[in-house]
Amino acid sequence: MKVSKDSKMHLKHFSPLLICSLLSADELPDLLNQSQHESLNLELKKSDSEYNILRKSWINPLNISYTHRKNGGDNAFDKTTSQTLSLNLNQDVFRSGGIYYAIEYAKKSNQLSQDLQALAKQGKIVQALNLVLQIAHNKIQIQKQNLLIKNSELDISVKRELFLEGGLDVSILNRTLIELNGYKNAHVELKKMRVDLLTTFATISELDPYAVPPFNLKAISVDEYLKHNLALKAQNTKILQEATFSKMTKARFLPSITLSAGYNVKTTKAEDAFAKQIFGRDEAKSYDVGLTLNVPLNISTFNEIEKSKLAHLISKNDAILKKTEEKNLYFAAQHKIAMLQEKKLIAKENVTLYSDLLAQIKEQLDAGIKTEQDYQMMKNTLDSSALDIALYEIEERIELLALLAKVDNEL
């Protein structure tokens, strides 16, 4: 079995560089189905709405009230109808920086939401790619399992003849039969896994997973991985958000100035015809404007400020921990890939060895020394080792995709 050149990746020894996938829209089809796109778009719209609400949260509403009232009594002049329209506004115009920090907090919160959305979208696309690789891996596993079953059946055929001739103990034949059953059961489990993988893939994509084209791979250093890490970017935005919230909290307990304004119109008219001729219709207008200086004195002032400062410090510490975690994940992936490379090297050596043995068996088969069964068993073993190489290469890509899910690129 030949290994595709497109799928070959080389990671020599323990290089400080790790091969990582960088995919562009030009290289890959749209992996996500319409429902997945709609879900992501709705989340973005929701985030924008929350931002607009938060950005304007410092602006108080203009209160408009309308009152319609009828007054009655024994006296004709007591029977009146009045209508009152009032407009009132109480708005902070100065909060010792609180207004500015409220707007900045809205911006930082919106940026954090966008960062998390980018990470979520990246994760969805990488999930689809990961399933594509797992499905390809499963397909090769099934092919390899078929080869193991064929070899076991050939082995049983040989051992059955030896047993019938009295040259083999029955326990050896039984062990071989048990081994065959194990291969067959594993084959059934692999087919079940294929159904599960295809079902999961169908929930996020409408594409044929077997038709998704291969994607390019590019080396990335640990510094670049950390620099373009979406999770770290979101955590750094979280620090800025908490810092702004801390300043906004402090401003709540500092002096503020409130503008108060009101406008009222009241119309009164008599209901009785005689009274209406005498008094007619009365209309009164009034307004008021004022500034209020507020100095809040709250027993929990320092506790609230301290709490917001601690939240800021926690977010900074979380960023340090997250960076350490991501760095460890990077080197763990590098270590796993290095081990897979070692396994692949062993498989390649086995392919070379089995190829030489197969050539020798072919010569002995032509000479009548070896049987067709011997040749077929060795050929199946050779093909199985070649499949091991392909399996290890896919496993490398799966490791890389786990990192790609957090790398900022053009997916």
C-alpha cells in the first residue's frame, strides 16, 4: 500500500517547532451546515444587542406620564375634567469618571464576547475536521482488521489440517479460533464506531466526509502558538474587562452630579354648560431644572472596591495559569507526535522487512517450497504494516488539530 505524499508530515527529533495546520477558506469547503452557521450568527447578534444595552446603561429613561381625571360634586362648578402631561428626567452628567468607565466596560465586554465567539466558531470547524480524520482513521482500521481476519482464517486452515493429521494439539487450534473471534468482534465494533462518527458529522456538516480535500500543514513555534492562541486572547481581554469594572465600581462611591428636569402641562375644563360659559378652559404650564450633588456614604464601600480589585487580580492570575496550561499542552502534543513518529519509523522498517520476506517467499513459492497460503499471509502482514503508517499519520494530524482549535487563523 502506498502512502499519499499529501499526508506525509515530518517532525524530526524534538524540534522546538511543532507542525500545525493553517487552513484558509480557499483550501477547504464550507464544513458547517446552515444550522450551525445560523446558531453562530444568532450568538453574534445576541452579543451585539447586549453590547448596545450595556453601552447605554448609564443613560436614564425620560419618564412621560399622562393623567386624565374627572372631579364631581353637588355644585355645578365642582364638575371638571382635567388632563395632565408630565415629562421628567433625572440623569447623571458627572460620575467622577464612572460614565466613561461604563462605556469602556461595555466595549471590553463586547470584545470578550467576540473573542469567545471566535473560539467557538474555530472549535466547530476543527471538530468537523477532527471527525473527518477520525472517519478516515476508522476506514483504515476496518481495512486492517479485514487483513487480520483473513490471516487468522488462513492460519486456522493450516492448523486444522495439522490437527486432523494428528500433528497439532487441539488447544492450539482453539486459541487460534478464539483469536479469530476477537478480530471479528473488533471488526463489528469498528463498523459501529463508523456509524457513530458519520452520525455525529452529519449533525454539523452536509458534506461527504470522505470527499473533504486534504489540508496544508505548516510549522509553528511555541511562541507563535501562544501569541495567536484564542483562549489566551480571551483571557487577556477578561483582564481588561475586570480592570475597567474595578474603576467603574470605585466611581460609584465618588461624588456625582445629577441633572433634574421636568415639564408639566395641565388642562382643566368645566363639565357643566353654565360653568363652562363662565370659566371656559384653564391651562397651566410649568417646568423645573436643577443640578444635584450626590456624595454616597456606604458602609460597604471599601468591601465593594476591594472585591472588584480582587476579581481583577484573579483574572490576571488565571491568565498566567492559562498560559502555562497552553504551553504544556503544546509540548505534550509535541511529545505525542514524536512518539507517533517513532512508531511510524518502526512500521516502515517492518514494511521493508516484510517486503524482503515476501519476495523470498515468492521465489520459494515458484520453486514449490512454500504454499500459496504462506505467500498470502505474508502479503496481508505487509499490507497491514503499511496501513499502520497511514494510521499513525492520521493520529499525528488529530493531535495537531487539538492545538489548531485554539489558534487564530483564517478558518
